[in-house]
Amino acid sequence: MSKIALPIGGIGTGTVSLSGRGSLVDWEIMNRPVKGFSTVTPGNDAPFFAIHIEEGEKSYTKGLMGPLLDYEIQHMEGRPADPAWGTMALTTNAKTGVTYRTSSIHNAWSNGILDFWDDFSDDGKLVEKSEQIDHDPMASLAVQQEIPANGKKEFQFFLTWHFPNRQGWANEVVGNYYTTQYNNVWDVITKAYQRLEELEDKTLEFVNAFLYTDFTEVVKEAALFNLSTLRSQTVMHGER
């Protein structure tokens, strides 16, 4: 489980990968590849991902993740030339129980993570700091809901990013096509949220159409397990 990861993102947009342990790894969103083992897990049909934990014969935890929808915001004129310059946003559609903070204490020796955990583990809520302390702050978002005994609730978070300054081989800025499709980040999340059901249906249609072709199982498995390459830094789509 520690060696597998499912890339999440669009084609030519960069990706973040969901590891077999449920963590987000291989952040390849800043126009630079971050190499790591990447495939889909046996028993799961990409691009969907599930974690099913069992104790003996009793299933006590089932986490379904996917698809996470990653869309980006449009670049502005006069942008910096640094290919790693860009913005990210983490949002949720929860109506209640939402807390967040946009700063942390100085992150030397991972103090920022410890500070977050002390805050969150106290009561399950995050408390915004009165001022930004760290020059590279660790922002956090939480949703607190009560889950009844033997019940379940779905929590949705949306991760978006915008890194427009992709460079070509000669270091000229060729840009990213995906950054030209929306006015801003709120335009992205508003439109994407309204289309979640449609986009999921289209994804299921693609997966089912592929799985029910008359190709041999070996061919289908090889092709399906290598679809992740389309989402990797191997594929890009410039502005022009």
C-alpha cells in the first residue's frame, strides 16, 4: 500500500496523487515533475479509488474517494516568470461545522504540523490566528459533523490550483491551456460543483465502455492501469 498512488487531476493540468494509505503525495502541480511510483490498485477501476478495511470477517471502515475534480483559474497579465509561481485553493460544500485557519506558527522542526494537531485534536475545530506568523504558512480546513452509531456521512473537499508559467525546452513560457478556461477560482468551483453529477456519469460511461469491450482481459488491464500516464507530467497542453 505504501508503493502505490493514483494521480488525481485533468489531462495536462498537473496532478496530486492519492496514495494507498489515503494520503496526498507527489505534488506535481508546479510545472515540475516529482517522480514516484504511480498506478491504480488491484480491485479498483481507475479513475475511482476506495479503501476498504476489514477486521476478521467484519467490515468496519469503508472510505470512498473520487473522483476529485481539479480545475484551475485563468492567469492574469504581468504574471511572474517563475514556473513555480501560482495559487491553490481548498474548499468544501459543507454548510455547517466549517472551521479554518490561514496561518501557523513558524514551521521549523515541523512545529506548524504540531501546532495544527494541538489545535484540531482539542475539539475538532480550527481557530484562526490573529496574524500570519510564518512566511510559508500551513493553511487548514476542517468540517465537524456528528455521525450516529453505525451511520455514515460524506465529506467533500475540492482542491484546485493555478500555475500558468509552464516553460518549454528553451525556457520560454508556453503556459497551460487549462488556466485559460475560467475567469477565477470561484468561477471554477461554482461551475464544477454544478456539473459534479454530469462529470461522474461521463467518467463511469468511459470506464464501463472500456471494461465491456471485447479486448482480452490482459489488454484491458494493461491499458487501464496505464491511463494514469495521461494525467502525469508526461502530457501537457500549452496555451497555444
